Amino acid sequence: MAPSYNHAYLQAKLIGALLKFEKYSVFSELTLTIDKNDYVPDICVYPARPINWLHDITKMSEMPLLAIEILSPSQGTQAVIDKFGIYFQAGIKSCWLVAPVTNAVIVFSSYEEGKTFTDGEIIDNELKIKIPIKNIF
């Protein structure tokens, strides 16, 4: 399913906010290969890494530090949370579930533990970053 207007807007806002942290590299729609299956989080964050314009990478086997999924109107929350279980098993340290309808970001530090942010700052203790939620919604 193609991303919606709101989805695309939130993705751009999140990427803009994350690009301010120079110790990280931020990627949109990057394919991750986990156990021979491909997954495409809306946003991935890696430690800062160089870009080689002559040699592209079409599928990443190295996992990011953070994977962000933005809920679409036709997408169920449980399906995304199940995907987070796969991400955590693969070594991803943090997963964010962005819920446009409720202007909420749930930051998961493990499959079992998530904290919901609807005002103030989004805090990710794994990456040691804080983003004012007003900069996203």
C-alpha cells in the first residue's frame, strides 16, 4: 500500500527532526533482510556512516539502532508490534510506533516495554535523544 498524505508528512517531519543528531545517519524506506525475509521500516537510524555514491546497497543485513513505523489507516497496531518482535530479535535496539490519529509516539525499548508520548518530548533512552513532540505533529 502506498503511503498516505499524512503518513508522508509525518515521515518527512521525523526525518527532519532526526537529521539534527549528527552522530546518526537517517534512512527512509530502507530494506532490511532478517532471516531471509525483507522488511521496510518507514525510517531507520544507524550510527553515522559514510555514503559511497559509486556502490549502493539494496538490502541491509546490518541492523539499524532504531526502526520507526508510522501507522496507516488500514494498518493494525498489532501487526506492527509483531514486526517489532522480529526487529528486536534481529538486534534493533529501539522501535517507534507513530500513531497519527492520536498524535502519539510509542517508544519501545524492548518487545515488552513501550512508553507513550503525546506531549512534551519524545525520549529515546537507547539512542539518548529527545525530540519535542510539537516538532512532529
